[in-house]
Amino acid sequence: MGTGSASVAIGGAPSAPAVLAAESAALVSRAVEVSKSENTRRAYVSDWRRFERWCSAQGHQVLPADPLVVAAYLAEAAELRDESGGRMYAPATLTRWVAAIGHRHRAAGHTTPGSAEVVAAGWSGQVYERRDSALLLMGFAGAFRRSELAGFRVGDITRHRHDGLHVRLRRSKTDQDGAGTTRALPYTDSHCSCPPCAYLRWLQVVTAFDTGGRPAVIRLLRSAPDFEGHVCRGAWPQALEKIVPVFRSVRRNGILSATSLSGAAIHKRIRQRAAAAGYDPVLVDQLGGHSLRAGFVTQAFRNGADAHAIMRQTGHASPVMLEVYAREHSPLVGNAVTTIGL
């Protein structure tokens, strides 16, 4: 019809679309965008105020916010349930909260905490890392059974100036009378494989939680330096109770249970960590709660230790069972087939 403008069809007569001028369509589009921006702005303000209130209640600095604090904030909200048992906040809502927190930080000239890996992974991952490192290293170095690991109390483990850790076994499979025995877990050259370092880092979490709950754990993780060297020679925290279990379950929001990990949970965790490390699934299926103890015996034989030296750590009453380990897991150790010149 010669209006001088391109047109957009949106409706009209029942049998044919009507026409809206392009300029009018653009105005409608801009109005929608303005409305959306205004809605987003209002949501961001509300989201930020909620975060401010939470930080104030928990005793955390709000601006700039530590990524660990943001991660804890999200983890807590993700665990909340309504009366029907459903999640109170959808993942999209949590994502918007991160955006709102980031928006306020950018406006104030700060780095956005939402870009940190810990926010995406969850700060409780650091708690899991400390616990599992202690569990695996102590279990392997001490040749402990999973039932023994599950039964540890804080009072059973002491630091020795020269030896590393002294772990008191109050009772074990081969000590049904409860006479008890002590195993030493030594200091090592590398901090990454040092049982005393691993235990200290986990004990710090246990002590912080038992004295100040989750906020205290967050403060501990926020202030802790990067784990780039030995920490086992430094100050050790004083746990409130010697009967506190050492290895406990950890919820996704970082809350520690009051009871010990079960043997079944230790079995499962060993498999999960092996799978996460990239081991072949067939091998992972063969691992379990006894693997740390069996692995100690096998590696000790491979490294040239004799049965008596191995028995001092494992507590075996005779070398008969050790011979079974040797035949099944390290059949070439002491085997003449390696000396016949093939």
C-alpha cells in the first residue's frame, strides 16, 4: 500500500494476517527489552539483599565476598526443602543469584567470585579432599582394615616428634582381648604423601566444625594457605573431646555427621576416588575396603621388605597370610623365573 515502511504481519482479517509497521514492531521489541531489564534489575537487588542478610547472620564479609562464602551460601540454599520435600530453589534461581552477586562486585570494581572454580564445584569439595586424603594415606601407610579406620577416635592418634603419628588400635581382628597396639605413620619427603600432614589438615576441619560449626570451617578454608609444603610440624588444633570420631560422613552442604563413617562407606569411597583418578573400571570393581591393607603388603614385598618387617605394621600373627598376598598380588617377588635369563 505505499506507506514507505516495511511491514510485519501479526494479524488482521480472519483469513489473512494483519500488518504492523516495522517501526511499531521495533518499539514493541524495545519495550519488551526494557521491561526485561527492569525485571532483572529488581531481581538482582532482591538477590543481593538476601545475600547481604545471610552474610551478616553468618559473620562473613559481603563485599568483596570470598568465593568460599558464595559456595557455602549456594550449598545451603540447594539443600533447603519445602513441605512436600521438593527443592525450595531451582538451579536457575541459584544461577541468577551468582549473576546478581557478580553484578554488584563488578559495579564496585571487584573480581566476581562466581568465576572461581570453588563456586562451581562447591566448597564442600575441599572438605572431602581433606578427609579422603587422610583416609587413604593413613589407611595405606598403617595397613589398616576398614573397620579399624571406622573406629578411630581423635584420642587414639597422637603426634610423635620423631616418628610422625602414633595410632593406638584399641582392638583389632587379631587382638580380640583388647590389649591394644600402636602403629607409627612416618613423616615423608613429599607433603603430598605425608600421613601426618593429611591427618592435620583433616583434624583442622573436624576441630573447626565441632567448635564453631560450618561458618568456622568456611573461615578455616578461606584463611588456609595453599598446600604447597609440609604443615605437619606446625601447631596442631586441640579437639574438644578425645572420643570424637575421626572419619565422618560429609553432606553436600559441608555439614559433618556426629558419627563415624561405616566400613561400607569407606569401601565405597575408595572405589569413588579410584574412579575419579582415572583407573580402569575393571580394576575399580576389584577395589574395596581391604585394598589399602592388601596394597601395603604387596608394595612392601615389591620394595624388598621381609615378612617380619611387614608383620610389625600389619599385626599378622604369622607369615602364612602374607604368603597368600605374595602369591596372589606379587608373584614375581622372590621368584626364580626372574633369574633364569629369559
